[in-house]
Amino acid sequence: MADLTTHIGSLELKNPVMTASGTFGYGLEFADLVELDQIGGIIVKGTTLEPRQGNPYPRMAETAQGMLNCVGLQNKGVDYFCEHIYPEVRKIHTAVLVNVSGNSPETYAACAARIAELEDIPAIELNISCPNVRQGGMAFGVTCEGAASVVKAVRAAYPKTLIVKLSPNVTSIADIARAVEAEGADAVSLINTLMGMAIDAEKRRPILSIGTGGLSGPAVKPVALRMVWQVFDAVKIPIVGLGGIMNATDAVEFLLAGASAIEIGTANFIDPAVTVKVVRGIEEYLDRHGFRSASELIGLAHQS
């Protein structure tokens, strides 16, 4: 059987399949539905320095080949996570990562510093798609300067593996990737959701409470795959690919495009056991084609 071991910086995963933040809770909620220790990594829901209430309802809507959400990072804050959630998730026998968010470089760094104190959390994923309150709500991740400012602050406060999650709502994602690499990111993950909206024709109003939201699901896969392909040629650090991955074939495509690991998001709402099925599917693919390890697939499409 092929070796599925995957490395993201100094972080070692038993296989390249992780769960995307915001789609798998804290992992504990899925314990009766899937064998958590069979997943390469679990990225828990977005965590901020202070508690956040999130946006008003409705904040989710189905679309053709996808879904929209504007949950707004609802969570009870990093102190609550450290005191109440961490003692439970540390018992899961796989890598557990925390998705960190903020509204200024200082709040990002302070939240990351608290997570750094937790022995059994080996890495964080930095969500730079959050609004920068100093720039009228513009997301940090849509400019090289904004992205770099957050990564620089967090890198100074956080010594473990730092994965930076990139926004696709940019002119050149390769430029953003290079900017965060220069400030010390150990890896990048992409893509976060695409901005979209849905309108109720009968009510003649937007369906989501704040009008727009993040689009995820199969509809975004071609865009995500293209961006992973571009970033692979732009940086030397590992890439975690996500966006519309629904099965093992999708996952293999992302590895071939240049991802070292992948995340599954929206598919978890359809099939809570999809992650383990994808792990098995990747293993079967490797065996069928005579590959000895998953790492042999990384970026292989660039060589053809």
C-alpha cells in the first residue's frame, strides 16, 4: 500500500485529507458519524480573540452546484476555546489545527499567541479574508500589503506551523502568495470562498441577511484548481488546496495541480464520512497507478 504521509512545513499528517474550517465544527460533533483518527487533519471553526455573534439569519442559501454563507465567524472567543474545547479536541488522534481570524494585525497576533500555548495544537490556519477595520472593511487578503501585515505580526507571535488561507477575490493570487511567503508563512491554503449572492425573485430581496456571502461547493472547483496551479509556480512553500472537492478524483486533481494536501468543506454537509472515503480513494488511485506515495503526485501535471 502506498505511503500517504504528508508534510506541511514541520507538520506531519498521516494523510493529505483535512477538513475545512467552518464545515466540521470542532470535529467532536462528527465523532459518531466518522472515524476522526482516519482523517489527516481537522481544522476547527474560525476562532477570534473576542467572542463574535456572527451575522443575523438567514445566513446560508443553496445555489446551483454550491452554497452561500455569511455566518460571520460566530464563536465564543479564544479563551473559551482554550478552556473548554481544547481539553476535548486534544484527545482526537490526528492533527487538530485552529483557524485564526481577527480585525487587525494585533488581534490576529494575540489570538495566535494564545493558541501557541496549547501543546497539542501543532499549527494554525490564518484567515486573512476578514475585514480590516482600519481600511473601511476591505479584507486583509485582497492586497499584498494587507496580507503581509497580518502574517508579519502573527509570525512574530507564533512559532509553530503557520498556514495562510488566501482569498480568491483578488487580481493576482500569485502575488498575494509571494507576499505572505516573504513574511514567513510556512504554507498557503486556497481558496477561501468566492463572493456571491442569491435573490428571492418572489420577495424581490436578497436571500442572505447581509446581501452577499461566500460561495463554496462544486461550482468553485475550476477556479480553485486554476489558482492552486498558478501559486505552485509562484512560491516554494507547500500548498493546501480546497474548493469544491467532493470525491477522491477531485482531491487527486488538486495534488496534481500542486497541492501537498487538500481540505474538504461543503461536501461534509452532504456526506459526513466523505473525508475517510476520499482517503481510501486516494490510496486506491496510488495503488492502481503504481505510485509509492502521495507525495509523488504533487505538481505532477506541470511535468506533462
